[in-house]
Amino acid sequence: MEKTNYSGMTLNERLFAAGILDEFDAAIDEKSRERVVELLGAVEVDNPHGIANSLLGPAYECWFCGEGIEQNGRQALAIGLSDLWSDQCDEPPTQIIYAHFDCAQKRMEGSSMALEQDVLFPSVPDT
């Protein structure tokens, strides 16, 4: 079977040519970001996560793996970054990045400090 050349096709043309247009529409209706990204990848679009965000609305994206961060999914972090030596003002400009806890823990391992899951996500005490 010959591979489809998607270059020059619109998104809808690509989805139709691949026979997944109805499946894609259903994923959009269900707001299944993971499935939308998967289907976009199947038709070789550039930046499937960005397109999914455009179609489904803003979402948090993991700085490390690039996947969406769902509220009902894995533990997640908001990491604030600022210039340690900034003397511009009382509150230096800050950038926030988002990450799955396990992605951040893996990528940041090896330093003298470690992310402490039990501190960031304390378990609910038994009563």
C-alpha cells in the first residue's frame, strides 16, 4: 500500500484522505486532547499539541514531555522561574512553566536537591 503524501493538503483534506475525519470530529466533541493529538500525528501535521490547544482551548503542556496536563491525570507542578540576582524591583519578572511531577523529577535528578513528592503532594491523613 502506498503512503499518502499529505503535503499541500488542508487539515480536513488530510483527515478525509486518511479515513479518520469522523473519528477526529468525535474526539473533538469528547474533548479528548490525547486522541486529537494522536489523530493529528497520524496525518503528519506539524505541532499536533499546538493545534489541539487551538481547537480545544488553552491547556497546560508539560515543559519536559510536551504532552497536555489533564486535571484528572498525573500529579502536576507549576514551577516559577525568575532571575536569582535581579535587582530590577521588589518582585522580579517571573515565568511559570508547567510539568508532570514524574517528568520533572526524572529530568531534574542528579542535583544535590531533589523534588520531594510527599512534600508537594501530601497524602490525606487517616481519620
